[in-house]
Amino acid sequence: MPSPQTRRLGLLAAILIVIAAGIGVRLLPLGLPREVMKYAGSVLWGAMVYGLVALVRPRAATGRLAAVALALAVLVELFRLVHTPELDAFRRTLAGQLLLGRIFSVWNVVAYAVGIGLAAGLDAGTRRR
């Protein structure tokens, strides 16, 4: 297993790639159907959350990282049920849409779980080498 510092560098690179892909899917005129763009972004957001959790705890077991990432993703989705004028104003900005989203959707949780599962699978595969 690589050192925590080496692992963190790899995770940081992966997170930046996932963020770039997520922004690209949402903003570039790729000709993708709206639903594909929406849920591809959510899958990538879930993968990013996994990467961030792994960045904080690089030695933790993959299953534990995935569980924490999913719990955080669900909490963020549930946070969409909270409305204040300031929070809703932020959610109308591009940063707010990308970070927090605007409306609650169970389908987003499913997409996050897919992204977290894919990221965990890739992580487990790279950790075995």
C-alpha cells in the first residue's frame, strides 16, 4: 500500500479529474440528453465525495470510506429540504447548483450511490496493486 502522502496525491488528482468531468458534463455543449447530463453530474458528484472522504482518511477501509461518503451525500441531499432566503439565493448561483443543488430527489441519492460505488471499486482495485 502506498504511503498516506502518496495516496493523498493520487486521490487529489482523481478528485480534480472528477470535478473537471462533472463541470464539463454540465456546461459543455456535448449534445447529451438533459437527464444524462443531470445524473452523470450526480454520479460524478458522488465519486467526488468518496474521494474527499478518502483524502481525509487515506488508510481507512474502502467499505468504511464508502459508508461515510454515502452518509454525507444523503445528508447533503436532505439539506435541500431546508430553505432560507440566503440559502435559496446561493442555490440559484452556479456554485450553489453544483455544490448543493436546488431540489430534493431520491434519484440523486441513487446516482450518488452509483458514483460512490464506482469510486470505491476503483479505489479497492488500485489499493490491491
